[in-house]
Amino acid sequence: MGSDLQRLRTEIASAIDGISPDDLARHTEGKWSIAEILEHLYLSYTGTVKGFERCMEQGKPLARKLVFSDFIKIFVVTKLGYFPGGRKSPKQAAPRATPAEEFLPNLSSAIAKLDETISRCEERLGKNERLLDHPILGPLTGDEWRKFHLVHGRHHLRQIRRLRQEPLAAAGVEYGGE
């Protein structure tokens, strides 16, 4: 497995280690719960797999031509590692209130399948090819997709860690993480 996605798997496992049903339901008013964040991540992995499978079925990259504004967005996320907040999730990755027990056990294997599917597509269509469009960033290579998922996952893992610490903060316990 590529190092970016292996790091992502490790960081997710660490962030949700020992998570309780109460933790999963925790959320800030008007924001996603931890379960919804995890479902969003799961849907982003399975959705990307479907896109790469379409590339392989058609035997060609499905990415449009790169334009300058794409280059800037891709650079910020994949090279600088910055994920801007406040953006609405694409519809296909929005949480659907699926019970956590239906997707949570498959989260790690979804990341492994993501990496394996990207690798097969790169082998078939070219490692340096822009293979598939991201709905916001634009046309990405396989490595850029891996880096996107790492940066995107870390963005949401910060939210999860904050939410998991809320009861400690309310009880006056200081948290030195992040």
C-alpha cells in the first residue's frame, strides 16, 4: 500500500480507537456527528474506487484537461497539505445516516481497496496520467488522489479529535493534543 494511504489508515485507527456509541453520536450544533464524518470519509473512498473502475472499464483516463485554476487548487491541497474548511461536501459523499456498524468495520478495507484500484489503473493507463476528475480540485493523477485522501482525512480527523475531547473540556480537563 502507498505510504499516504497507509498513514491515513493508521491515523484513522488511532483517532477512533475505543470509540463508543456516545462518541459516534457526538456533534456540534448544526455540524456532522463523528459517525457522519466517518461515513463521509467511507463514501469518499468508495466513490473514488467507482471512478477508477470506470476508467479501467473504458480503458482510458476520464480526466479533463488541466487548467490554471485546477493547478492552484491541486497544489494547495496535495503539495502544501492544506485543506480549506467550510466547503459543502459533494452530494455523492454526503452522509446518509447509515448506522455506523454498517460501514465502520469496512473503513480500513475501503482504504486498502482504494489504493489497490488506483494502482491497477496507474499500471494500465499510466502512472503520471491525470486519470480522474475530483469534483472540486479537478483532474488528478493517482498519487494526487492518494495525497488528497490523506489531507482530506486529516482535516476530518482533527474534527473527530476535537469532538472526542469535548466532554473533557466541559469537565475542566485540559487537552494538549493536535
